[in-house]
Amino acid sequence: MKNQKLIEEVLKKYYSIPGSSLTESRYLPLIFEKITDKKDLEILLSLPNNPKAAAKSLNMGEKEVADALNDLYMRGFIWIEETGINGPEYCFADIGIFMDCVLFDPRYDEYGDEFFDIWKKYWNEEHVHMYQPDNVFRVLPIEEVIRGTRVLPYESVSKIFKNASKIAVQRCACRVKERRCNNPLETCISLDDFADYIIKRDIGYEISLEKALKIIEMCEDSGLVHQTINSETPDVICNCCSCCCTFLRSILYYGKKAAAAKSRYMAIFDREKCSTCKEMVCADRCIFGCLSIKDGVLQIDHSMCWGCGLCARACPENAVTMKQVRKPSHIPTTGAKLFSVGPPDK
């Protein structure tokens, strides 16, 4: 490997996470080898920093370093933490965010399927087994099936959109990586500062409220599950399939049930209204394994209900309602945002 030592230094500096073995990854060095050169790696090792201080530490011209840092930013490697008198303060992105910010970008398609295969192997063979995410994401219930209940503004898709200063859409990083289905790609909806970031990097585009709601409806028709950051300040809404989504795959294939928090709702079935229809649409729509049919009778395992509402939306007999079973405190009021490490360089 041409730049093996520098790559090892970068991984050690930024990915030495307690309890993990990211620095011993078989696949991350291959990814860095494909998309970085010696200069990139040396500049990455100078972070966190601003262009002036980085230029001094690297003994390079300030403009050259500023241009290189901006290039790394535009390629998804780094974020701008803040902008001060010496210019933007750049920092390295966490591995999960770095993965998404590369896979969002259609320009990386030039590396071909082999590049995405490496990411796929990295996540499925290494990353998912290193630690269990702690409810980073949360399932959002389908809005039409929770009307009439006391819906919090940050669990209503339409209210989240209406409260956003800007909305953008980009492709789903998970489906780009996994390539296990034919579900639509342009379904990841970013908000506020994150939308600014997506637009600035030209890896997505701004959309109207009406367009965002149409995407949501299309995703519901396709049986996709809405998810967002598990806080009161969501900056992204993902529309997820069980076969590709990082969080849903963690739950369903690897048994890491804390990968995504349940919504505050649970599906409740009216046995008298339920006709156990031949289509079994509710069981067919349930991706979590909550529903099954045995000897012609609907079987329900409420422990596996994440409260997405897909079954309630699909039921032709209106035999399913969504009931609030968790208090508002179920959703943290931390103000945390998943992608907005800092303000974009406006």
C-alpha cells in the first residue's frame, strides 16, 4: 500500500475509539488508499485546525492549505466546526458521518462497484460488531395514522418540515452502499444547516415543503420506514428499507435493538374488525417481525413493534390503530443534531 504509514496514523488519530478495533480494520485502509493521496493525509493529520495554523505546522503556503482543506471538505472528509478570524476551523468527521458524506456524493460513483463493496464489507463485517449504537436514531410514525393523538412537533413529519429553514434531498447512503433492493435512492431529506451543507457540496438539491411531503408519501407507498435523529431538533429524515438501512439492519440482522429507538406509539389490533384478509397486508408491511399469520390467525409480538405505522396505513378494514404507549420524555430534549457538527462555511 503506497501510503500505508500515513493512513495508519490517520486511523489511529481519529478512530481510536474505546472498545472498538477501527484502527485494525481490513477495509478502511483500502478506502483511504483509493480516495486520498499523500498530501491529503498529511493535511488530515494537521487537524483540527484553521488554514493559517495548519499552513504553519505543515510549512506550506496558506492559500495552498486553505484550498486543500476546502477540497477535503467538499469531498466529505471534514467539517467546519466554526469560522473565526483565522478562517474556518476544520475537524475530522466521525466514521459513520464520514461514510455517509462520501456515499451521498454521486461523484464517487466513478470508483465503481468495487469501492462500494469495500464499504459494504467494512460495515457488515466490522463496524456493526464493534459497539452497539445507543438509540442514535428514532422511528417516526406515519402521520396520518396518529392524527387525533397528542403529537409532539418533533414526531410529526409535516411539522418538522414546516419548522425547517431549508429542506434538501440527497440519495440514500445506505442503499448506495448495500444495493440490496430497487427502492428509490433520492429519499434522504436534510434540514437547516445540514441542508445547507448538502447544497454547498452539490450532492443534493433544495426542495419545497410540498415536494418533501410528496417524497414522504411515495416512501410510505413503498413500505419504507421514516427515521430521524432521536432528539427534539431533527436535521434529517431518512426513509428506510430493512435490507439496506444501517440502523434497521443492526436491529433485524444483528440483533442490536438499541440501534434505533421505537416511536412513542404501538400498533393495537381490533380482532373483531380484523378479517385476516387473504392479502395479509399488515403482516406483509411489517418489517420488524411483529406480525405473522399462523393457522389463519394473526399473531402479534408487541415487543417487536417499533411503532412505524405501516400496518395501520395498509389495513383495508381499519382494524389497526396507533396508541401512545410512551411518555414525551422517551424523546431526549438534548438539542442534539446528527450531522450538523458545526455551521457550514457560508
